[in-house]
Amino acid sequence: MKPRLNPYQAAPGMMKALMALEGQVANSGLEPGLIELVKIRASQINGCAFCLHMHTRDARAKGENEERIYLLDAWRESPLFTDRERAALAWTEAVTLVSQTHVPDEVYEQARSQFSEEELVKLTLLVTTINTWNRLAISFRSIHPVNVKAASAAA
């Protein structure tokens, strides 16, 4: 796969604005680990290899363990996630798939039981921001860095 274009070069002002929003999300007061779980889950749904590569590494660097990362796409069946994380993951899925789900009331109620109104706005902006990054990376065929040793061993 070959990258199509570099959005930072093609539209630097717009990318600067998106980076500023990303900075606001990162410093929103939401738990750093929760932020990474949401980014990974949305990226799984969207099939964004670039963002999955980045955010699984970021999650590990912030102390997330491998088992929870591996089980993230089956979070409903795993006892490893807290009620707050479950609410955030359900919200992430509903908002990411908004054209299909229209964000059901029961998902909203679950999220409201764990997040204040302000936190829910921050969580929603987190979800929409990672979805924006996913769409940019997928549309323009961004390629994550390749571990040369692992790639040659797999070949």
C-alpha cells in the first residue's frame, strides 16, 4: 500500500487546528488509560492500522496491560473492564457507528451513570476526534512504521 498524500503538507492550517483539538482532548481530565482504550476501540471498528499501531503502543506506555488490549474488541464478555470503561466503550461504539445506531437511549443512560455532563461532552469529542484521525489515515493510506525485523521474519 502506498500513501496517497500527506495531509500536514496539503492543508497545514487545518491539521494544526485538528492537533489543537487533540491537545484539548488529551488534557481534558479524562483518565489517560481510558482515552487510549477509546482510541483503540474506535480504531478497531474503523479498521485503522495506523491508529491501532500508535494507540496500542501509547496504551502500553501509559501502563495498560497486554491482556486488556487483546480483549478490547470483546470487552462485553471480559471481566477485566470497569463499569466506567464499559460505559465509555459502549458510547464509543454507538457514536462511531452513529449512522447505524443513532446512539440509543440505553447507551446514553449507561454513559450518564458513569460520566458527568461535562465529561460526556469530553468523551464524545474524544470519540469524534479519533474517528476523524481514522478517516484521515484510512483515506490517505497512512502507513504505520514497520518493525523491519518482525516484517522480515514474517516474510
